[in-house]
Amino acid sequence: MMTATAKVFVIDDDQSIRKSLRRLLDASNYETEVFESASEFLSRSSHAGPSCVIVDVRMPGLNGIDFQKTLIEHGREEQLVFITGHGNIPMCAQVMKAGAIDFLPKPFKPKQLLESVARALGRSAEQRHRASEKDQARSLIDRLTPREFEVMQLVATGMLNKQVGAELSMAEKTVKTHRAHTMQKLGITSVAELMVILQKGEVPPLARPGTKVSLRYVNATR
């Protein structure tokens, strides 16, 4: 399966700004798309690859700050670089706290913007990589039966087969069978590898024996 390329989007109601930013980004070999308004951008489907959105703060209709809130509310993960000629410290603090990559006052140096874009695309790529690893880990965990999942949880705490059996009122031989099936389904051979899958799948660790996290919980947190 081909991986989608990175893309930079520009949202600004000023046509001259859109044109100048597009020239700068094109000259830096970025795939670029420009929009006159935030609403116009939101009408398109999400980009399948790493993405950065350069967005003006003050625009008619949906402004940059409300645009950021809309993305967050809809679980969108585009990385934002704000540009503005009317910024202030509280506004900067607000958008940065909400996850923006940068807040650049106009006029800014081309180098500043390009550095921010590079950071944004780097973060976007990393987020997508982690999400892919999580999906793969969850897909493996979904193969387990509820009983195998319980055994897996206890094995991950470092308990021996005999201890797992005592906790689940199960014969040690049965524990070994469930453990073998679990390892086979997950494609692993060690507890260390099991811990990696649980970490990538964001399966919470057991606080103590007897506190079990069900498969229903794992599926609900996708």
C-alpha cells in the first residue's frame, strides 16, 4: 500500500498572502493547496498523509482560533501554524496550549515559516505512525478470546503460570495452553514482546491481580 505524501495547506482571506506563501512552499518542494476560508478547507476530506495547515487568525466567517477548536472537536489531527498581523500574548498562549506548532506575527521571515512547517509535518508523521502501530496492535489483541486476554494481562504483570492459575481458578496446564495460544496469535515469543504490543495498543496495565480490563474496554478505546 502506498503511503500518502505530506501536504501543506494555506488558509488566508488575503489573495496576495495566499499567492506568496504558495510560491514559497512550491519553491521548497512542498505539495500545496490554498483556501480563502476555513469553511472551504473543512469542506474537503481529510488528507491521508502528514499535513500542516498555515492559517490566519483573523478571517471573515470562521476565524483561526475557532477553526482550531473545530478540528479538535472533530478529532482531526492536522498540525497548525498560525500567522497573524493582530496577535497578542494571550492569543498566542491559547493556541499553543491547544497544540499549535507556532504562532508567527506578520511580517515573518520565510525561514521561520519553513522551519515551522517542517516541525509540523514531522509531528504529523509521528502521530500517524503511532496511530498505525496502535491499530496493528489492537488488531492482534482482538484475535484473543476473553480468557486468553485475562491470562495475557496477568502474564504481563510478571506472574508465573502457577500464580495465574491460582488467580483465575485454573489448572496450570490450562494456563500454559492459553498462554501458548496467546503468544501464537500475537506472533511473539517473549513477555518483553508482549509488553511492547500492550504499550502500542494502549492497553492499561493491571493495577493489581483481580482487576481485569476486558476486551470490551479495549475495543471501546479505539
